[in-house]
Amino acid sequence: MYCFRCGAKLTMAQVGGRLRPLCPACGHVVYEHLKVGAGILLVREGELLLLRRPPTASAFPSAWNLPAGYCEADESPQQTARREAKEETGLTVEVGRLVDAYFFNDDPRGNGVLLVYEGRVTGGNLQPNEREVAAVGYFAPDRLPVPLCGGGHDQAIRAWRSRALDRWRPGELPRYCPHCTHPLEERLAFGRLRLACPTCGFVHFRGLKVGVSVMVVHEGRLLLVRRGVEPGLGLWGLPSGFVEWDESPAAAAGRECREETGLEVAIVGLLEASYYSDDYRGPGVNFTYRAEIVGGRLQSGDDATAARFFSPAELPAEGEIAFRGHRRLLARWQADPTFARWPVQKV
């Protein structure tokens, strides 16, 4: 690499506590930034529009991704999403609300953040750009193609799949108004589509689920359970579960740990509260607690088929961990085992 200011060859030097490219001639420091991309979810009759990358692509060849691309310096992410959709598919789209931002570090072109928006086709014809798109199609959530593209696309597509499957599950959503028993209809209410009663005006507002997880570290090893139910059947994760209506999140964390591992624990502190959207049962907020063993005997139970302690070097591979939030926490603990001793709030 060469300095874009004076042309001298850059060297690596300690700047601001880490190694960075530095020009020995003029002193210019290169600060590498995250790339910012924008993509769009285009759904037709419950199916998501996906594009397959050419086999000659420099990153993720032949993988399936959303209409998306990197943001130019003079355009907003919404403009990027609209432009890329037009360039790649020939469709004119209306960009809606921001769904989520997905950090990625698996792209050989550099780490970045993919902003993903809801969208609606307003015109044009589906005519993929042959230089950038090898194939195109609409896919149901239970029939997604493989492989999915990295760079945040796989995260966004799987999160959409979870939300879509949640909407398809029979019995999960109300069908009749609880006030007048008239069948509910999906209509625009308070800025988005919601189930509403055309007779009395009742609107059903879906709420976030509230879950808990527990990090128990004993003699330098972290407690994990193998899940015996979906989602994540056969995969590893922290002892976790949903909060009952009449218990506090901290009490639920202790109960779930006891039911799944046989261990009695004392909740010491709240490590974090995080939003998740990768569970087909619906999005929610998860509270992760630090806990210490005070009794019991290690034995799997409830919806766990195994329970054991892992050293940082023994942790299951990323693909063997059930949830995105758990993968992130385990990676953080593996990099810094003191992390689980940093409660942000005493309980």
C-alpha cells in the first residue's frame, strides 16, 4: 500500500493502541472503516426475491443474496437500496422501514454493516442484470436456496425466514376480535399492517417475547446445553427460556437453569439485554444473566438432551451454536473469559 497523499510506501505502526498503516514520509495514518451496504426485502405472495451471484464473483460466488450494494458517498442507504434494486433487477421499488443492521466480518473485501429495508415493487419488469446476476427467483421461507451469501445477507434472509414462518404458524395469531368476535382483517393501522376488527375498531398489537439466558462459569469453564427441541434442535446454547407472566426475568433465568441442567444457581448480575429476530416463534428481547452455582447436580433435563462445561478452547464451532445472540456472547467470552465477570447491573 502507498500513501495517497505523497506516494510513499506505507508501514505498519502502533497508533492509538493498535497497528495501523502509517506513512513514514508525511505522517498520514490510514484508519480503516466499516463498509456500509444497503439491501431490500421484496416479498410477493409470501415469497422473497433473491438473486444468485455469478460463479466468477470475487466474493461469495454462486451464492444467493438480496438486491443490495455498497453505499456511495453522496447517497443515503435508502437511495442505495433503491438504486441497486433497479440496477440488478430492473424493478422500481419504494423503500420502507429499516428492518435491521447486520454486522459482517466474512467478506474478503472487508468488514462492514448491511442495512436492510422493507420494500415494495412499484414498477418495471424483472430483468436481471446479466453481469451481476446469474439467476433470480422468489422463494418461500421453507424453500430457501443454498448457499446463502455472506456479508450480512445470510443473517438478514434467515431473520426474514423466522419472521415469515412465525406469521404462517397456525393458531399463533388471533382470528377473531376479543370484544365482538368479528373475524379480524389485516389492514393499515398506526403506520403498518396489523390485524384489526372492521366492526368495533379493535387493533391487535403484537408484542415482543421476553427471554432469558444464563452464563455460568465454573473453574474457567462455561456451562452449555444441547437443545432437544426446535429451534436449534441438536445444537448447543446457553441455558435459556421464556419468562412466565408472573415471574421476574431474574427468577426465570434461575428456573430455566435448574430445569435444563439440574444446577441451583444464584443470579449475580445482568450482563446485557439484546433484541433478537432469528427465532421462528417471533422476535423478542433476551436478558442474559451471570450466575454462580450454589447447589444441585449437573444433569440435563426439560428440553435439553445434554449439559456440560466447556473451556474456551473446547467451545462448539459457530455452526453448532443455536442462536445468533449466543454465538456472539460465546465468541466474546472465548476472546476474553473475564467478560462473564462484568455485570452491568446488580440484581
